[in-house]
Amino acid sequence: MRSIACRNPLRLRRGAIPSFLYLKLTLLLWMSVCLNTFAGSYAQNITISAKDAPLDKIFREVKKQTGYTFIYTEAMLRKSNRVNLNLNNASLQQALDLCFRDQPLTYTILNKMIIVKEKEKMVTLAQPPLPPPVTVTGKIMGPGNEPLAGASVTEKGTNNTILTKEDGSFSITVNRPNSLLVISYVGFISREMRAGSDVFNITLERANVNLNDVVVVGYGTQKRKDLTGSVASVGSRDIKDLAVTRVDQALSGRVAGVQVKTVSGQPGAAPDIRIRGVGSISAGVDPLYVVDGFPTDNIQTLNPNDIESMDVLKDASATAIYGSRGSNGVIIINTKHGRAGKSQLSFDTYYGWQKVLRLPKMMNSLQQAQYTYDGYKNNNLDVGNDVSGPGTAWKIPVAQQVVDVLDGTNKIDQDALKGILQTAPTNEYSLSASGGTDNIRYMLSGEFLDQDGIVLNSNLKRYSVRANIDAKLSSRLTVRLNMSPSFNDLHALPTYTGSYAGGIIGGALNTFNWVPLLDGKGNYTNEHGRVDLSEIDNPLAVAREVQSRQKTMRFLGNASAEYRIWDELKFNVMIGGNVLSVKSGYFKPQLPVFTSIPAVGTDSAALITNWVAEYTLNYNKRFGKHQVTGLAGYTAQRERGEVNSLTSNRYPNNLVPTLSAVSGLITGGSSSVYEWSLISYLGRINYNYDGRYYLTASLRSDGSSRFGGNNKYAMFPSFALAWRFKDESFMKNIDFLTDGKLRASYGRSGNNNIGNYQSFATLNYVKYVLGNAAIGGSNQANLENPFLTWEKQQQVNIGLDASFFNNRLSLTVDYFRSSNTNLLLNVNVPSATGFSTSLQNIGEVRNNGWEFVVSTVNVKSNKFKWTTDFNISTYRNKVVRLGPQGDPIYTANNVTQIGQPIGMFYGLKTDGIFKTSAELAKGPIWNPGGADRSRVGDRRFVDVSGPNGKPDGVISSADYTIIGSPYPDFYYGMTNHFSYASFDLTVNLQGTQGNKIYNLSRNDGNSGRGRLRGYTFNNNYWKSEADPGDGKTPRPNNAPTGGTRSIGQQFLDDGSFLRINSIIASYILPAQMVQRWGLNSLRFYVNVTNPFLFTKYTSFNPDVNLVTDPLSPGNEQNAYPLPKSLVLGLNVGF
Amino acid sequence: MKKIIFMIALLPLFTLSCSKHFIDIKPISTVSVDAVFKTDKDFQDAVIGSYSMLRNQYQNFWMFGDLRSDDSWKEVSKNISSYYVDVFIIDANDALLKSTWINYYNLIAGANTVLAKIATADSTVVTNKSRDIGEAKFLRALAYFDLVRIFGNVPEVTTPITIAQGYKAGRTSVEKIYNEVIIPDLLDAQNKLPKKYTGADVGRATQGAAKALLGKVYLTRKDFADAETKLQEVTTLGYSLLPNYNDLFDYSKDEHHSEYIFDIEYQENLGGLGSVYTNSFLPLSAPLLTFYGIAGQGGEENNPTQALLAAFEPNDKRKAVTVDGSGGFIDGSGNFVKFLQCHTITKKYITSESVASDSKVNWKVLRYADVLLMYAEALNENGKTSDALNYLNQIRTRAGLPSYSGLTQDDTREKIYKERRVELGMEGHRWFDLLRTGRAYDSLQASGMKPYMTVFTVPLSEVQLVNDPSLFPQNSGYN
């Protein structure tokens, strides 16, 4: 007993321990391993040279090199044979297999333990004679038919393993013809095949994000380990099961530096995506999308099931290759392609139910009536009226309906929100087929999506088809075709116009609970007549009676041909086309509930055609340790949009919603055509020496129709360096470090979303009334600016990629600084010119930020695996330069000024309430002496300044100051993935911390007036000096005093939140079972989307953005609420 | 196969060859300004462009003419310019002032361009050359007249200027603007404009409009002699008072009647050519809107004051339409429906409308009753008091009120001022009359007016852009 085992209390002797105890011990082991995942730090590669060595000596050596402990008995050792080994950098498994090859012993690995066992004797017992061994040959390939060298092929349940050769081929002799072969390769999903046939062509699918993954970069691909820029990837694994209607929703919480805001719960609504902060003031901040090589701004029609990968280019060295469109980041989306082999047919479907995620807490009838009543009372008191009699008899009387509620005459207490919200079904059916031969491969898919919105009568239906075909026409020529027609049919909510009068959500939020949506007979209640303090269109009537439809037909496709000139040089041509046809119709009938306004209908159509041509040369050559890849290209793109709209309110009745009924009396209409074009030359060189030193340089030149005549062309260079220090000789012995790389890059990209004809002085066509009829005329629309040019971004990025403990822990850290100059601003110019603004390239904004990504494999055993991906990002935005005078830009509730981030909240700072007249006497007072001056019970604001720049005891617009930031301190996302045998569980969450939201919907119902429904947090308001309520809620007042409705902190909410985006559990049925049913595979999943939301925000959804204008971030007003959903899904493989 | 390869190889050459023109794209749905001002229609269109700026600006004119004065008020509101105007706390950043400044200068720039381009135009091609000049000058004069009355000194710009010149355009004295722009423009316009239009041209500026406006300019400048002469000329042009005052506000009838001189023209159901007055001036009362068949909501923006109500003599036929102080209305079934918020409304702008804020109601800039009262005022100031009373009594007679006789010059002056208030109430005259007669501060200091508030504060951005207090100072009191 001089082995390790004698020092090991867990000395095991199989058979000597009762099996239940063994089980317990195993469990204990498991747990201790789980807890000490990173306790040891050893490489798993072994170098041993031994001749005729005793087995325990090998064990000791292996332990020394790997940290793995052997568990065995003396008895076992005595039976063992001596070992001859000569291993160089072999894997643990390879080493052990060789050690045990000629032993009467075998082993199992239980995490850090290698448990030695005696070989099962049963096998050697008398059995029917074994069938003769069979030799199986084949070839293992990766995606795109690249041969995989060094992949292992193992006969299952044996140690019979071979590795594939350079060309991916293998030959293995198996004991039984029906043996299972396990084919595995690092970074790919292992596959099991029955050794039924003698020739195999096996394609392995890529596994999770890994260093050897191929990353799609602009106009090419790179291995992740060779990246010099900052690129994040989301694969099909992260997209499937999400039951999202749009592929960009799959980015939620998954990519560092990418803020995905689900701002609307409307089916098909686009999330707001911001990559690395906000770099533009008025030229748009949305990223560029590149779908199968086609640059576009519309990805609404893509079927998420078709997506192979989404790669987000973040730093300027990666985006510079997209030149004048790269500065907001680029998201490259590639769709799936067929793989050679047997046809794979799959049917995917889900069905789910959605409900509103969160409702604001609003007053009930009685609370609201009391609040309103007291508001009138205070109004009367303020103007010196007597309030001793009944409220309805006051000089400023309370409405009878309010009194009816208070005295119990009207007991109705119905929440209008519940009347317009519903539990909405969502479902999708998708059928796909892929397969092919070495020469022709295909991926065909069809999808039908049908999602109802949680607000009545909103719905999205999508029908889409895709055909991706790859054909090898000759050994040198390969052609590829991607085609995707799709049709969207959207029932949208009638456009929200910013006043609560027309919007369904706003209307329902603001309607008093004592006014039901339907009267006793089931007719719409006329909210105009009933809530005579405010004018609300009955939201239920709007939802049911107003038609608002949008149909989109889209064809997106491209054809490309790749010609291999030499092995190193390939020439690629791609021609793509995008045709988008949008047809919208709107009809609002004439109904008493809409105050009998004549019916109005609008019919509009848009046809947008866009084509791109791209020619690239790709060079790839290795000279010894030098590897060079090069790219040179030319591309041209042109878009033409034709938009028209007709409207009329001369409908004879509500029977016909189309304009055919108006007898040609069109009351409004327009049509217009726009075009833009872009012509570009691009080039890039990647060089690396020995996989250690990397250099990337790229250059793009863009010529754009949008730029002014004097500034037609732009250059966008980038440089990047990377150093894979792990491969340096002095790092070789640092075993815990699996890989390590430092990256640094600099690049320049741009933003050309400056409008199409902005450099010209054009005409506005206007009209005037003469002879009681309209007459046309024209006005000069703007001043000419022949110098108008793109917005420029320069960005520096420094990054570190490191992975530890054999990839159990990997870490990516990026720091970036970007400077966006030449920002397009409508600069104020003296109005004496006739124009108040002129579009000029003048602004400057800087962003800097950190991004951290940590991925861990917490548990990894044969059956159970738990991985965590966590990312956290932060950025700071600062305006450096505005117009010539540096004037701040004010929007409704935000200010953009030099030295501050874009669009900070701007208003009055609050400071509790004036609880007593003594407090009031101290001030500061709003509009002293005015009718609306501050009184006891009113809100106290902070006296920041005065007309002379000093606090003056008076609250006025001079006291406006920055009152909060719409930007989070940081935002984060985390995905936990658990798998146990055929079970799989994924939990994804995201959150932001530290931002504020200006809740404009609160401004309606929470302004102290009581004319609209208020929030319950106002219930404990100031009533008298003796009863000041909670001491922070001001008194209600029908004629607000003390500036309570001013823009100020009183409407700012904490915007921090943590949302569980999805919990997805899936189960794959055993293959034997489903094969009996004639299926290849069958998988079930349950997806719970948005089950939990933790936030102090007072309204529906803290992911807000009322307007896309970067000058007014963080505002919210009655947006379409976000749903939570339960989805059941099924994937069937045939 | 070879052919395919050949074609692929050729494709780029094909596109490259046309790359020079590839990114030269001109606007399709509009045109560069350089391409126009060639035909008669081009010039007429540009003149219409200037009229259309008035359509925008005059939607807000009541805020200056009435709300600022003692005739109208606005309930306390959040962040609404009209409230700030009413209580004299409007500041230099306010959007109303900025848009007012821009609207007028946009009109002026349009007129300047027309006048600059038309100077060399061949009148055989540009057949309406004379009228175009007359209209452009009338519109420019009206814009400057409003500007100097609202802001005081403003930059004098009479030709198209560049941005660089804009930075040097300082504030010119009111006196100079009158002498160098307004008066010469109107003197020229009165000779170039026709007396009357027919058909599709009705609504353009006429000779009478130019003369009446010039009369008002003289009166404003206390040049009573020229005012008397000019206004006398207007009385010879065939205008007459409508027999029934209320017909002025009966929008089922044509607004281009015998009393009409110049309106800002609005019309319903033409896709956004209507006015906002009908909605803006009514209370938030759904039953009232339903009763009158008015789409949309009431704005409660322009409520007549009790003082205006009290200014009417008993039995004044003008009172009911100018101010209704009953605090409600009698609905179709004869029931009295009370308003919840406002207690007075003006009925001068009520008409049915089928689209919210798309009313056919015009804004009356000049009507003959105004001319008669101005003429009476000028006569009285020139010592012709009994003649003045004749004209004043024409107005009173129509209102169903007894005639004045034998009043002193001073009494007559007071009576004329008072008559202007009730005759032209809620039509945008009161504030400018108070200013013109030096009575604004006395009437409005209780509402918060300070002595310097006879002009509004100039938009801060304009001051900051020029950034030279000697060239472009803020109005004193506001800085």
C-alpha cells in the first residue's frame, strides 16, 4: 500500500462498498468537484517517455502533469503489466488509452479523478461467437466542406480510437458491424454514427463560441483566434427556441457593447440597437446590417430559423471596411447553407400565449374621485372661494360624476387597460430541407408566423421562403444563390400621435375607472361626453373600429460566383437585389364615439429597389511561418425609393373603407422619388507570423451621391495589431493559461445617413388659398451646402482575450475611445438670411467605454454541463463641439450641451413639498405674486440660479438644470446554459443600472390635476399642515400652482432594471424511440419569455425610447407594453 | 463555362466605366432653386410661397394682438408659450418668438428673391411682373410692420443675403425700417396692385389693402396728416360696412364681402389649409363641439376677459358674438350645459368643421370698419372732430348704439379708442392699439407688464449668433 491510494481516504475497492454508499460517495465527489472547479491549474497535455515502467509510476507522472488523481488498489497494480510509452503533448485520454491498452484494467474519469477498475469479466465469458471485425472508412468535414484533420473516431464503449488524416479521411476497424462510432473534434458537436456502411462522409457542426470558430468579418471570414478587431458572435444555437419575431431580438443581453432595447411590444416591432454608445446627433444611430453580403437597413422579414450566425463588428478596425456606413457598428447576418449528405428535413413549430408583462399601478375609482375632488377644493381655496357647501355648488364646481363615485351612487370600478389588453396567441411553423452532394448543396425553408399582440386587434403574419443553393460548377468555379421572398401582414395600432386623444394605450391609461368602456347595452361609451375634463377617444373603440394595416412584400437575394484563379487567389462576383414593397391602409369610421368626425382613410404605398454589385479578389498564402491574406474589391450600390400616399375624409358612410367611395374627392396626397448611390473601393491585408504576431490593415474609399459637390469622396483606413502571447516560448509553461492575446486597433469609419439631397438648395412645394381654393407655390427649402460630407468616426480599441484552465474560463476585455467629428448639425444661422438653420458638418462627440465578457464552463462531465456567459459594458458619452457658438440644443425634456452626454434630462430639481406655511415662507417660490404662485402643499423646487446667474429665491426657467441622465452606469447580460443528458436549460437575462426615464405618460395623469387617472403612489398626498401625507407628494389642484407641471425631476423615474429575458427548457427524445416512429429526432421545448422584471419604474416597460432622435433619449409615453409569454415548441427531424 | 467566366470578368468593367456619373444624382421630386425664376409661373409660385408663410405665422397672431392685451387670458398651463405671453414671463428661448422671427424673415427672404430676380425679367415673358412686384412689396411691408411692432429694431434685409452677411446683419432702428422699407414698399405696391380680383385670384393683396395698411402705418407713427390722406383714399375704393355685424362671422357666407380688405386666407378640407382658430379658442367641452359640429378638441387658448365683457354698452349687437360670458351654452334640446373650466368664450371663430384644426375661418388683417375708425382717429387728431364723429357713428349705428355728437376732441379720442376695442375685439388689434396710444403699461401692469415690455424679447439665438451687442443687442430690460 505505498500507492497514492494509501494516502487517499477515498480508497475504493469495487464490490467492497455497498452500492448505495458508492452512490453517495459519487454524489459527494460530484459536489466537491462542482465547488472546486478552478482549484487546480494544470495543463491536460502530457509528455511522457517511459520504457518498461510500472503502471503506478506512469500514474504519478500523469498526476504531476495534469493534477488528476488516480484511485486504485494494490491488488489492481499487482495484476498490471509494465508500460512502454513515448508521448509528446498527448491528451490525457490518449495517454490513458495507451497505458491501459494492454492492461486487465480499465478506467473512468470522474472530473479530476481517474478511477481504475478491473475490466469486466462478463465480456470474456462464453458468448456466441463474435462477428468478424469490419473496416469502416470515411471522411470528416466541417462546415463548408473543409476537411477536419485530427478528429477522433472512437468505437463506442471501447478504447478503439483513431485520428483523421490531413484530408479528413479515416479508416477504423470495428469489432461489430453495428457498433456506434463517436466522432469528435474540438469546437464541434460530436456525432454518433452506426458503422452500418463502409464509407462515411460526415459533416460536423460547429459547437458553441470557441477560439477556433470562424467569425464573419466584412467581406470575409477569420478564425476567432486570428481576430485583431472587436467582433462578437451570436450563433444559431442562441437564436433557436427564442420564439422571437425578429432576429435582432436574439442579441438582447448577449453581446457586450451592444445595447438592445425592446422599446415596443407590438408584434414585429424593431428593438433599438446601439453599438458602443451614441456617435451621432442627427444622422441616425442604427447599425448597418449586412445580410448574406447585402448591406441593408431592414431585417424585419428574416426568418430567425434561417440564421446561421450574427456577427457584430464593434471597433473601427472591423467596421472601417464598411466605410461611410460603419460608424454605428455593423451586424453581419449569414443564413444557413446546405451540407453535403443525406437530406435533412425538419419541421419546427411553436405555440404560445402572451400577456402583458407589467402594469402601472393606477388609482381605483374611489381614490381617483377623492383626488379629483380635493383638486377642485384646492383650486377654489386658492382663488378664495367658499368650499363649505356641496362640491357641485362651488364656484368652480366638481363634476357630478366625481361626487357620484364618492357618495356611492356610481360603484363602477373598471380598469380600461384590462379592456384593451388580451392574452394573445403566437405561433410559428417552419419547414426546412437541406442536404446535397459535394457539388450541389441546398437549404430550403418556408415559414409561417402568426403573432397576435397583447393589445386588441394588433397582429403580425409573416410568410417567408428561402432557397440557398451552392453549386460547384467546376473544380475552379463555385456559384451560390441566396433567395428569400417574404410577405408581412401587420395590423398595427393606429399611429400614436403624442396626445392621449388618439392612442389606445394612453386612452386606456387615462380613462377613469368609473367610466366603463361599454355601456349596459354593449355600446361604446363616449368618453368625450363622460370624461368631460379631458377628451379621450374610447380606447376600445379605437382598437376595434380603426383599421391600420401594413403589408410588406420583400425579395432579398443575391447570386455570387467564386472563381479560383490559383489555389491562393480567388475572384468573387456578387450581384444582389432587394425589392421592398410596402402598402399601407388606414380607415377611421365616422362614429358617435369619435365625436362624429367624418370617416378618414389613407392609402399609401412605397416601392424601394436596391441593388448591389461587388467584385472581390481574395488571396491567401502561407510561406513557412508567414501567413498573408489579402482582399481587394470594388462595390457599387444604388437605391431608388418611390413613395406615395393619398388621403380623403369625404367618405359617404362607413361601409367602404377604400378611397373608391370618396368619388375622387381626395383631400390630400403626395408622391416622391428619391435615389442614392455609393461607389466604393476596398482593400485589406492580414498578416501573421507563426500565429503569434498579427497585423491587419484596411482601406476603403467611398464616393456617395449624398455628399456635396466639393466633397464627393472619402477615405476610411484602419490598422490593427495583435499578439498571441500564449504561444511565446516563455509562456509555454504557464499551464493554467490556455490562450492569450492582446489586440490594439485604430480605424476611421463614417455615417452617411445625412439625407439624400441635403447639399442642394431645393424647393419646397407649398400651397395657399386663393379664390377659396388651393393654389400651389414654392419656397426655397434650405441653404445650399456644397461642402456637406459624411460624419467621421475615429476609434481606438484595446482588447485582451484570454482563456484559462483548458478553456474552462475565458475572458475578453475591450476598451475603446471613439471620437465622432464632422457631425451633421442643423446649425443655427441668423434668421435674417431667411433660414434659421443650415445643415453643416460641425459637431463632435466622444465615447469611451469598457466591455467585459466572461465565459465559464462551470461543470463539465459526461452528462452534465453548465456554462455561463456574462457580459457587462459601460460607456461615457460627451459632447465636445456643437454649432459655431456652441449653443446647447434643447428638445422637450432634454438638453445637449458641450461637456455633457447627448440629451441629458433638463428641468427643475425637486426638493420635497412645502409642508407648512413656515416652509413656504422660506421659499423658493414659483412665479411670486402670480395666480399660480407656490402655496403650502405644493412642490418645492431647487433655486439653482436666477436671471443674474445667482439664486434669487424665485423658481423660473433660469433654474432649469441637468436633472438626470438617460444613460446607464453599466448594462449587462448573462446566459446560463445547463445540459444533462437530453435535457437542456438556458436562462438569459439582461439589465441596466443607473439610468433615469422621463415618464411623460405620468405627466398626463400625475400632474396633480386629477383630470386624468393618476398613479397610486400619489394617494398619500398633502392634505393639510396637520396631515401632510407622506411628506413628499404635493396636494392635488385642478388649476396647478407652484409650477408642478413644469419639466422637472418629479417626472423622472429610476430606469434601472433586471429582466429575465427567457428561460428555455428542452428535451430530446431518445433516438431509439423516435426512430420507431420513423423520425430522425424529436425535441420539445418550453420557453418562458420575460417571466420576471425587477424595476422601480412606474410604467409598463423600462426599455424606453419614445423617439429615435438621439437628442431626446430616455423619454417614454404610452408605448406599446411589453408582453411575457409561455411558448411550447417542437422540432422534428425526418 | 468559358463564356460564363468571360461574362463575369467583364461585368466589373461595365459598371466601372459609368462610375463617374454613378454618384451624381440630382433631386427628382424637387428641383434646385437655380432652375426656376424663368417663367411667369415661376414668379407667381414664389409669390404664393410668401403668402403661405403668412398662413403659418397668423395662426399665432392672436397671441400678440389679443392675449398679450387686457382683452384675453390663458389659464395656467405647463410649458405653453401662450400662457407666458399672457402673464408677461415669456423668455428669449421661447419657441413662439423664435418661430415668429423666422416666419417673417423667411417671407422677407422669399420676397427679396422675387424682387431681385424679377428686376431683370423680361415683362413680355413675365407678364404679371408689375403685380408680382406689388404683391412682394406688400407682403414684405406687412412682415416688417409686424416685426417692428413685435420686436422693435430688426435687421433690415431687402436683398438675398448669404450666411456670412447674415452674421453682419445688425438691428436697424424702427424709424429706418419704416422710412426705407415699409413706407416705400407700400407706396410702390399701391400703384402696382389692382383694385379688385375675380375668381381664382380673390384673396391677393389689392391696392386698397396697400393703402389701408399704409394708413395704419402712418397712424402708428402718429403721422396723422398722411394717415388722413391715405385712409381717405381707401374710402373712395368702394368698400362699405356690412349691414349686419354678425354677418362678418357667419362663415356660411363668402368672407370676401364689401367690408373685406385683406385677410389671411384659410379654407377647410383642402388637406391642411384650414386655420386653428375654431378649435383653439373653444373650451374643452365635448358637448359644445358636438353641438357646433366641430371636430377635435377645444384648446381653451384665447378666453375673453371680464374687462372686455364689461367694455360693451348695453344692447351692443356686437357683444354676443365677441364675448359670451354665460359660462355655458344652450344645447339643441334647450338645456343649459355649463363649461367646467372657462367662463367666457368668443364666438367670432365658430363654424362647423370636419377635420380638427382645419377651419375655413380667415384671419381679418384689414377690414373697412378698422379703416373707418382709423380715419376717424386721424381726422380727430387733425382737429376735424365732427368729421371724425361721422365716421365713428357709422360704426355705432350698425352696432345698434346711439350716435355721438358734440364731443370734444379728447372725448372723441377716448370714444374712438373704446369703439375700436369693442368693434375689433378678439381680432388681433388691442395690444397694438394700446401700444400705439401709449396705454399698454397702464392697462397691463397689474398683469405683470413692466415698462420695457412694449416690445417682446428678441430670440436669444439671434442675439447669440451675431454675438455683438453693438450690432445686435437684446431689447433693453430683457438683458
